[in-house]
Amino acid sequence: MRFERPRGTRDFSPSIMHSRKFVEGIITRVFDSFGYHQISTPTFEHAELFTQKSGDEIISHMYDFEDKGGRRLCLRPEGTAPVARMYANELRSLPKPVKAYYVANMFRYEEPQKGRYREFWQAGIELMGADTPEADAEVILVAAECLKALGLEHELRISDIGLIRLLLSDAGVSDIDYPKAIQLLDKGDLDGVREFIDNDVFFKVIASRGKMEALSEVAGVISSSSSISSQDEAGDRLERLRSVLKLLDAAGTDYLVDFGMARGLDYYTGIVFDAKVAGLGAQDQVLGGGRYDDLIERFGGPVTPAVGFAFGLDRLLVARQAQGIEAGREEPDVYVLSATDDLRGMAFDVACRIRRELPGMSVVHGLSGRKMRKELEAASDLGVRYAVIVGARELADDSVMLKDMRQKTQEKVLLSELASKIN
């Protein structure tokens, strides 16, 4: 019987896995450089973990099921809620702030299309236990540095969902209608938003885009309006955002303040941000994040301010390809072969010796029993730098033949000096 992979999933060939590992390595090196530490959470969780605060968009696409014990579980659809649960369970006693990152597969039952799959990968960070402009700025800076290291042209957008929530409340949007209004705003559906809101101040605010001057524009709109009941809170939020932007300016980070941008997840409480790249069409958002100060408490932990973001790894890969950025070839360093069949065992020993003396070196050993000419052709096809030929004449002197495949030269080398010659 022939089996096909499930719809919305993919198989990854060695060359594709190389590209994925390459991009993942760039991202995690940036995470490491800012002092974040890798963690891992279960592939499936209790479904209620996500139904509490993840929002209707996530809930409606969950892979949920009942196990044999009658428990309602689901495959994780996103990464922040599991990390918040882990903090409440296990990480709360660590020195603050706790700085964690993850790289993991997620699952959502969505219509597959370019850049969107039912099984997909995210790489994200969470900074838990700090409520300062510096914490917000660092998380945004990590995202920006990753995009810079990946070589991607992008637009980094920043807003404050707390301010948007305040304006929606003053415009008469109920708690029941609030999630729907945010979803519509997140998708840029202003006509849909107008079905909930008839308030000029709100639409003036969400039309504000720019650098630091956008904050002054919004502050002017709010201060001149008698319809805003919580002007002090609105002013405090704008001042907090101003402090974050000053830090990003000092770090040389490019950004765009866009109050028309909202994040669709219900747990965000303050600053929110995302990044878009060219070449992906409608699926051009490659990361999203923000501050979520009450999520950990909802999961049974102490009151813990937190902020984080996640990349969509699959979209990053498509974006790099669309922008003509190559990952480069993954080439072994050394190919070891025998000149004759009776020396194949000795060639095996030499390959083991090189790996032992040069940890981290990629060493391929000819295993097919082909003639030496065919093995050298295979080494050339793989793009290796060196071929080590184990022959009887050289072994008599405790030596092998070292062939430089790029320079097209070769020399007889003592086994005791082989590692230093290759390295």
C-alpha cells in the first residue's frame, strides 16, 4: 500500500534540512549572544491552556482530541502559553528575569498555502520577570538583530495593544466584541472595524504611522479629545513607548510606529510588534510578539510581567529564497577511501582516527566498495576539500596519500601528521 504524507505537512530532504539548520543556527546564535537559554516543552498540552487566552483564531484551528483517560488535549498551536505554563510550574524560583528560547514544531488546522502549513516551526524568546522599557527594547532588538543576521530586508512595526484596548473601550466596544475588533484590526479590515466603532479619535490614532513623531501626533489627538476618559493612562502608555523607542534609536534599530497594527492573541497587554518582508505576498509577516503581563498568573504562577516574540521559521526560509539569499552548500571536509578492496577496513580505521583527533570535522568514508576512480568522483561530487587515499605502498611507511581536491595536488603524509595537515 502506498502512503502519502498528511495534507499540510512536508518531508525535508538533506539539502532542505541544511538550509533549515543554517537559518536556525543564525537565529539561535543571536539568542545565545543576548543570554537566552534553550528550553523545550511537550508537543501536546491540556487544551484549556490555549482556550483560556489564545483567542478565537487559534482555538478554532487547534488539533484537539480526547485521550484514553478522557482528558482533552491538543497539539501545541503556539509557543508562548506552554512557556508561561512551564514558568508557573518550574521556572518561577530562578533569578529574574528568566530568559528562555525555544525552537519547536506547532500545529494548526488551517488551509495550506505558500508559507502556511498545518505543521510549522517557530523559534522564539520569552523574557519573564521584568517590566521595564529596557526589557521591551531588548526583545525587539533581538528580533531586529536576527533579521539583520539573516540578511532580510524587512519592516519592523511597533504599537501598544493596551492603548488600542483603552480607545476601543472608550468607543463603546464591549468586552464580548473586543476580540473580534482586534482580529479585524490585526487583518487590516478597517471596514469590518467600523461595524463596531463610530469614533473619529480611534481612527485618527490607528492611522498614525512614522517614527517618534507618530507618538506626538497621537498624544495631540488624545489630549484634544473630550471622549477619552482615561487620558492619564493613555499618556503613561505613550510615554512608556517613547522610552522604548529612544532605546531602539540609540541601538540603531530601524522601526515604524503603526497604531493600526494589532496582535490577534488575546493575552497581549502592552507593547506589540511584528515584522514583514518582501517576496511573500499575503503571508509576509515573519514574526510577532509583545508584552503579556497577566498570562503566567492565569496559569497558577505569581504575578509576573513578561514579553517575547516568535519567528515563523518556514516563512523566513521562503523569504530568504524570494530575496535571493542562499544558505550555501553543506560539504563534508574529508573523504576517506581505500585503493584496493583488502584495505577497506584500514580506511574505516583512518576515518575514525580523523574524527577522534579533529572533533567537529565532517568525515565521509567510502562504504560502497567501488573502485578508487569512482570513489574519487563521488568525493568530487560532494565538494569535499580533502580526499585521503589508503594504499598499501603508503601504509608500509605508516602514511596515506592526501589529495587536495580544490588545488588538484596530492602528497604523502604520515598518519601521525594527518590531522594537523587537514586542520
